[in-house]
Amino acid sequence: MVAVTKNGSKADVGGVVDTINKRVSGKNWKIQKTATARNQQPKQLRKNWDQRSKERARNDATKSLEKQLKAEKQAEKDVCR
């Protein structure tokens, strides 16, 4: 419940805090936290969700192939023993 005054600014109504502009706890000196891992990268290096999911799928396929090859190699060693 936010009332807009004549000059266009928002005002609190009925003790309800406008959470977009003010903190409910009253700790206005604290900064708004963001997702740091991706936000600290330059825009050119950031990837969207589709790119990240494709890369994850490619990495998973590579790892499964690697595990399969290692298992075959280990099986060959076990047969020779």
C-alpha cells in the first residue's frame, strides 16, 4: 500500500514499508546483494542459461565417455592379470 503524492514520489501508508526503495529492517546502509560469480565477469564473458546448460551437457557427455574408456582399460588390465 503505497500512496503517490502530488510530486510523484511514493509515501508509506498505514505503516507498510515500500520494500522496493526501503529495507523492512531499517538497515539502509547495507547494500543490495547480487549473484557475484556471474556479475563480476565482464559482459563479453557472461553466458546465458541456454549456453551454460549446453556446456554442462557437453561436459557431462565427455566425462561419461572418459569414465567408460577408463573402465574398459581397467577391464583389459584385469583380464591380463
